[in-house]
Amino acid sequence: MSDLLEKGVTTFFAAWLLAHEMADDIIRDTIKKGKMTPEEKKKFLDEFAVEVEKEKEDLKKRIPEVTHKALKEVGLVPAEEVEKMKARIDALEKKIASMEK
């Protein structure tokens, strides 16, 4: 399952890099045509970098949620749920043992 997640993250960053390169190419063409100054290019790229950083942070927050959903879809349970179930089973076993006495 981690392979699936890794592929998703890799795909996201590949798409981000492609978008960044395309934006840079568009800006270069715009500068060549005299429609954007180098200062405007720098400002645009700085703003673009800030937006990318926001998206990256959002992705970091969403990875656990997406992973949890993916695990459920394939029928796997996260480790913390397994631990909760073990604790519940232990408690039930103790209760049954005390009732049998």
C-alpha cells in the first residue's frame, strides 16, 4: 500500500514540476514579447512558489487521510485500530474469565 501512496506523491510532484516549468516558459515568452519585465517575472515566480508551498503543506495534511481511505478500500485496517481491537479483546477475555470463576 505504501507503494501506491508513494506513486501518488511522486505523481503530484511530477505534475507540480511540469506546471512550474510550463509557467516559467510562458513567462519567458511573455518577457521576450515585451509584455513582462524581469521584475514582474520574479514577483510572479515568488507568488507562484508561495502557492506551491501552500499546496505542498495541504498535501502533507491530507496524506494520512488519503492513506486511511485507501487502506479501508482494500480491506486493511490501520495499526491504531488493530491496537484498539486487541485492547478490547483483552478486556473482554478478562471479563469472561472473571465471570467463569
